[in-house]
Amino acid sequence: MKRAWLIGAGPGDVELMTLKATRALAQADVILVDDLVNPDVLQFARADACIVHVGKRGGHPSTPQEGIVAQMLAHLNAGRSVARLKGGDPFVFGRGGEEQQALHAAGIEVEIVGGITAGIAAPAAIGIPVTHRDHAQGVVFVTGHGAGTSEPDWSALAATRMTLVIYMGMRRLNDIVGALLAAGMSAATPCAAIESATRPEQRHALATLGEFAAAVARAGLGSPAIVVIGGVASLAFARAAAADAPDAPDAPDAPETAASPDAK
């Protein structure tokens, strides 16, 4: 039986992929790649490696989860080493835990190679820390696209003083914003959406919660994107204001909505 890896490719920028991930890729006979992975990371694969694209992107055709596991098992049982390559970190909304369970059930040990998750890298790309002692007591990662009828407890999240980072939330952004406002979150809460974070095509929009959905729509942002809601997003507001008026002594608390391409 050959080796198996679950590998996080990081948020997009090839240079944000870990050294351990590049070394694991270089050993794999077969690499099953998710759609959101930057194809440039495959430069670290062997020239003779079999590359299998399995999709896994919301709203797009993709290989069913059971089919991905079946392919992995078929290659492993044939004596090939297999790397499962996922965007971000395989254990953060990547279904890596499910794949690990399936491999363990088949008697196969799998090595986990973590990656930088987009929920941290995307905010950082526009100057937003997910924690800051003046703005947030912690950070909560949630998905805007749950399994079946599952739904985050927006009322509880609206009451927390933690940064709210939402994965896969763009298609339901109007509903999410409405739920948070209805639960009592202030319409003046700073928000950001970052599309294609850490890549050359990265763009973002900034607005307060009451104007956020409209601002994102005007900017034409779509998936893949990370949404950040909370006081820490005000740091991106200040950064944008400083870029527009570098000699201004103070940035406004809530500048006008911004939609910006991000120079890399």
C-alpha cells in the first residue's frame, strides 16, 4: 500500500503554499485536485504524475464526494501513492475530515499537510487581522452554505464581539446580512468581501453592514470570496482612506463604500 496525503494548497498565491506541501506533491503518483487550487502549484508535482481534476466548487459541476474517495482507494489499492490537493486547509470547510474518515475505514493511514486557510489569508491581504485586542475577542469561522437545511445561529453570532468570517456566503449574502440585522447587529458594523484573495485578480469591497450587500453587488464581486464582519474590518477602511489621502491626519470611522482591485 502506498502513501496517502490530504494537502492544503493555501489561499491562492503559490508562495503561500507550505514547503511540506510541495515536498509531498513531489512524491505522489496521483494527485486529485480541487477546482479552487491555483494550477501553478502543480509545478511541484512530478512530470509523470497523474493529475485528476475533481471540481468541488459551489454551483459548478464536480465529482461526487463518494466518487473522489473511490478514485483515491482504487489508486491506493493499485499500489500508487495519492495526494488529495485542496484549496486553503483541508480541515477548514474542505471536507478533509470526511475523506480522512473514509480512508481510515478502509484501513489506510493518511498524512495531513495543513495549509493557510482563506479565512485568515483573505482578510490579511487587505490589511485586516482577524483578531485585534481593540476590536475583537476572537474569531468565528462559519459557512454560508451548510449541509442540507443546516444554518448558523445568526442571532448568537450577531451578539458576539468576535470577528465573523464567512466562507461560501456570496450567493446568500442578502439573506445573511438580513438575518444579522434582524438579530440586532448594528447597521454600522464594518464589513469586507475579498474575491480571489492573494491572486493577481484579487478585488474587494468595503461597507458598513446596512449597505454591504448593495456595495458587493455594485462591485460585481462573486465567488470565490471571503466575507469579514466586525470591528477589525475598520482597519481596512482606514487603510483605504490613507491610500486616497495620505496626508490626512485621521481616517473616517466609516468611509464611503469602496470596491477596489488590489495591486499585487
